Amino acid sequence: MANGININPFRQAGSGQNLTIGAADVASSAIGSETFAVQLSATGNCHVAIGRAAVATDMLVKATDPPIVIAARQGETIHVIQDASATGTLNVVELTH
């Protein structure tokens, strides 16, 4: 929507992180103290988990999906692993009120 109004209740908290999608689990840095949610966007299909190693049955984020916002708490980490043989990057942006 080119002329739409963004009604997202969150704003970016600090800079984002780019996690490499691959066969081995990769973790983000710990979530900051002012963060209530994270926005996830991937360039390759991947599985994502919060606070533990990601496995192939965790939440699927597809490269064709729009960015997704999920709840996250201080100190948690975001983990990613590839879906099938996909590679790419998972962008993680911390969000606050």
C-alpha cells in the first residue's frame, strides 16, 4: 500500500543482525533490555526458534513471505537453520514500543 499509514505499534531498537542460513544452527546475540518483539525477514527458506537450537520442525520462514513480527524477551536468542538445502540470510530486527 503505497500511501498507507503504518499502524505497527513497534519501532526499531538499535541495529539489526544478519544470520547466515545453513546446515548448522546459528544464534543471534542476546535480545536487548528494551526489546519486546523481533521482525524476521529471510532471503532463503529457514526454520527459526527462540532461546534454543533450531530444528527442521520449527517455525518456517520462507524467502517469499513478508517480514514477520514475533514476541521476544530480554536475553533470548534467535536461532536459524536451513530448510532443505536453502541458503541465504535471516535478518533480525529488535523492536520496542
